[in-house]
Amino acid sequence: MTVARCRTAIVRVCTAAMVLPLCAPPQPLEAQGRTLSIDDLRLEVGIGGPALSPDGRQAIIVRSTPNYDENRYDQALILVDVASAAQRELTPHRPGVGGPVWSPSGDWIAFADEAAEGEGRQVFILPMHGGEARQVTHADDGVAGFDWSSDGAAIFYTTRDSTPTREGEERHNRSFEVGLNSYLTRAAPTPRHLWRIPVDGGEAERLTSGREHVAGFRVSPDGRTIALAVMPSAHTGQRIHTTIRFLDLVSGNTRDLDAPPPAYLRRFSPDGRYLAFARSQGEEPYFHPSGIFLAPTAGGPTIDVTARLDRNLGAAAWLPDSRAMLVGGPDRTAGAMWHQPLDGPAERVDLGDLHVGRMEIGPDSMVVFVARAGGRPAELYAVKLGEEEPRRLTSFNDTIAGMALAHVETVTWDGPDGFTQDGVLLYPPGYERGRKYPLVLDIHGGPMGTSTEAFSLFTQVLAAQGWLVFSPNYRGSGSQGKAFQSAVINDAGDGPGRDVMSGVKVLTDRGIVDEDRVAVSGWSYGGYMTAWLTAHYDGWAAAVAGAAVTDWFDWYSMADMNVWAGFGLGGSPWLNDNAMNYWRQSPMAYAHRIRTPTLILSTTGDERVTVSQSYKLYHALRDNEVEVQFIAYPVPGHFPPDPVHQRDVYRRWLTWIAEHFAGAEGAANGT
């Protein structure tokens, strides 16, 4: 990589940008209600699913609401009639419920919930025509994935093997082989395997065994075949070697998919002829767009069905005739859906301003999906393709949608190195043409993430402070296809940094930015970009670096995905002379240059971006007498999983920027 040599004010970047025609700024907004605040985080209702009934008439979603008193998210299964939108709660008094799956007959649903003390999460079944839920599994280590058999007589599920017991004096010996796991691992991981248990009672039957780890599975429509996602071992760093194995339940024979790993399960076609799976369109996993491939169930070469659709695709659902699919993924600043025939080009489905998540298709081709709009959090929608406009079936987030929200706009420009770039700009409620406003950069993670126009509560709260909020898509983002996404390989910071700064120049050239009050912030790779940008460009009033990647050596050697970093950085840092390559692309190599007041945030139990990297950044800034504050959260995960700590993250994030904007404004006014 070529390291950026320039340290220049943010209004003068190294790469000039030609501005393409932009949407006119919004006129002053007539407030429908009050603006958002941090306390309004409690108002957003999350929606998971949907699970569509076999006849396509009813959908089950998982409704999630924050419970601050108990510091948890309370969940419930909600039954929604697709035609009338009538709703009924199925699982009162079960706040941990999740993962609903319909039986093939539609008479039962299976779901996961906490069982008796010490049993963990188990599978329960609930009759849909009245009656109480009944526990089916009693797995020692709880249940991960589960599904019905095709005849509805059994439940397939995966659970981890028990940890071997040591006896005598050795019972005190807790040593274990590390392998490709994170530095937070405290015991050797045990593999997960597939089991089957009759729903009417009986002993569970083990179907797989050995050192390999079953990460997921799918059951074929005829019930004869199970497709397994298999890792070489349970060590998290082996995810990049995930392959697919077909298990014939009648003969017990197995056959491995002839495709390079990693490969990730999607679904069998309704006629059972094909298994859809996702795989990277290049040798470096995740650094290239993911395509949807088909594997013939009876054997034969795989088919790259989305070869002509150069987008990073995740969602995939079959149409009833098995001759086409709906596939979904980001398309620049939209969350899009395409109709993909098995033997022809894809066609974009027009869903207006809806950004699609998971989708299900009924036997009458009715599509039910969860989506966010520009001015509304997630809701459940339904559409009959080619026959009607999408219908919103739920209104859980009406309160937020009725507030005075920021106007959302896509900004497009000619960026560095020939890329046409884009980002999402939020104008504060009540925006007035001709005024200049503070600017906050909210940079997405990944780097394969994507900033879209879909509703984001936190960026809306930031805009409600009277700030412009800009979320740029830099090279590496999974929104523009292979050339753009793979351009981050061995160019982790310099190229993306120039991309972001070219977008900032577009906004400052429009005369809408108060150049004395510009802040940069982000989480994960967004935290990496925050540290990189503050080390390479001056003029920032404040920075917030959340779970920031600052040292690629720590990632490669200590994170859960560990060696995956090598695909983007020229291989292992410990081979040949590649160590200097890792160092040149690590923000810590330039941390001594940073002069921006920086808030550092991290969880202590983060296996993805180790907290050690935040400690390093903190000491570098402190030793160089830069204003810095480091807040750690003693919880697991890459981001706090509970509502109280999440609110604290966002509150500190906003407050840090607000206080430094106030100081910058005072300095500009000579006070």
C-alpha cells in the first residue's frame, strides 16, 4: 500500500472530487412532533423473522422491546394474518422466546426458549389451534439450530458435545489446546452435532459425530437429505473453511460439495432439485461480493446463478415453481430485491423506499418481508409481485415515525481512482437553506458494511441535535460490486481514507458545513477509519472510536476470526517480510500524529476486535498529551448486548461530540 503522506485540513484533501448533480437541500421542515432524543431508544420496536405458514396465509414475527428495569430485550411471537393484518400474541410470559418454525402441516410451531434451570435454550412446540407449549428437547448444552422433519414427526437440532470429564487429581487441570480461537477462550471448544428426536416422545438419535463442527443445516423437501454446513473444528477461526456436506438419511452416506470454501447454506428449492448456497465471488472470502450458487441435490457441477448480478447478496428465497428466486442485498444506498431466474438475467424489484431484510414466499407467490423505510423503523410488509404495491402489515413503530425526523438523501460524486462514490446525508429537522451546520461522520463497519437510506435511530438522534450526519460508502463497502469491494485488499486505510475525505469535500463545497465543527466517529472498522483519519488529516473538532481496529497484529493473532485478516493484508504477518505491511496499515503506526480529542469505547469481552487495541490507542494519545477518554463495558460481544449499556454508548458518543462542538464554536467566536 502507498501510505498517505499528506496531513491537511479536511477542507483541502489530496484527491479532488467532481460533484455530480445532487438533490436540492430540503426546505424547512414543518415539525409533525418533537425531535428525537437518546431517551427515545426505548421506543424502537425490533422485528425478527418472518416465518410464513405453509399455506402462506399467516406469518410469525419476533417482536423485541427494550426492558431497562431488567436490562434485557423482551421478545414475543406475534401471529399476523397476511390478508387482514390482524395480530395475536402467541407467547405471553416468555421474554426469551425466538426462532419460530412452522411444522409442514401448519398445525404446530416450534420455537426456542429458556428451559428449566441449567438446561439452557431448548425446543418447544405449540399447537396452533389451542393448547400449551410443550418442551421437546433436553440437550445437555442447550440447542443451537433446529427444524422439523418433512413429515412433522421429529425435530432435528444441533447441540455441542459435552466437555470431557477429568477424574482424580486431574479434575483440577483446566489446560486446553488453543488452536484458531480468540484470546478470551477459556476452554477447548467442543463441536456441535446433529440430532433427531420424535415430537411425541422417545430418545434422541445422534446423526453426526467426530471432530468436525456442524454450524447449520437444511432439510430437503422430501426429507431424505440434510445439507450440513461443516467446519473442520469448532475453533472460530475455521469459519473461513466452512463447506457443505449432503447426508442421505436413508443410507447414511455423505457427499461433500465440490466448491471452494467458505460456503454458506441458504435453502432447498421447493421441488428439491437444488440447494442454494452463498459463496464469495473471489479467492479472498468477504473481500469480494457474495453470490448465490446452486448445487444439484443428485450431484453435478454447481451453477453460479447470480453471475451477472454484481452485488453482495445475502438473502435468497425460492419462488413456488422452483424456476426463479428472489435475492437481496445492498445496491448502493438501498437494500434491494431482485427477481433472479435460473436461466436469465436478474430484474430489480421496485419496492419504493423500502430496504429489505429477510423474506419468505408463499405458495401463491405472496412475498412477506421485514423492511425499514427512510422515515420508519422495521415493520412487516407483504407484496404480490407484479400485481400490487407493498402493504405494511404492522405499525409497531408509529410513535417514532410520527416525530420530526431528519430528511435523508443520497449524495453521489466522482471519487478517487475512478470510482463513482456515494453516501447518505441526514439534514437536521428544521433545516434552513443558506445556513451552515456542524457535520458528524458516522462511518460504517465491515469494511464490507453499507450505509443505506434505511432508518437508523442513532443517526436520526444525532441529526436531531442540529447536525448534518454523513455516512459515506468507502472502497470495501459491499454496495457497488466486485471492483469496489475488493479494492480494499492490501489498502486498508489509505484508499478508504481518501474516499471518505473526497465525500467531505463535496459537502464543504456545497457551503452547508460549519468547517470549525466537524467530527468523525464509527464502530469496528468505522472505529479503524476514525483512528486512521484523525492520524492523517487535521481539522476535526472531536472523534469517537468505538471497538476500533488499531493494530492488525492483534486481530490476526487474537480475534475470533484471527487469520481471516491475512486475506486482506498479503497473508500472514509472520511470513517473509509481511510484518511491516501489517504495521503500515495499522493506525497505531501513526497514532503519535493524532491531535483530535478522542473518546474510545469498547467492551472487555469483544472477541472480534480485541480490547487490547483500544488500550494501545488510549496510551498513545495520553502519552502525547491529547485529550482522550476511554470507557470500557464489562460485557461480552462486539457491541453491548443489553439496552442499558447500549444507551450509555450512544449517550457518551453524542455528549462527547456536543461538548467539543460547543468548545469549537466558542473558540471560533473568540470566547
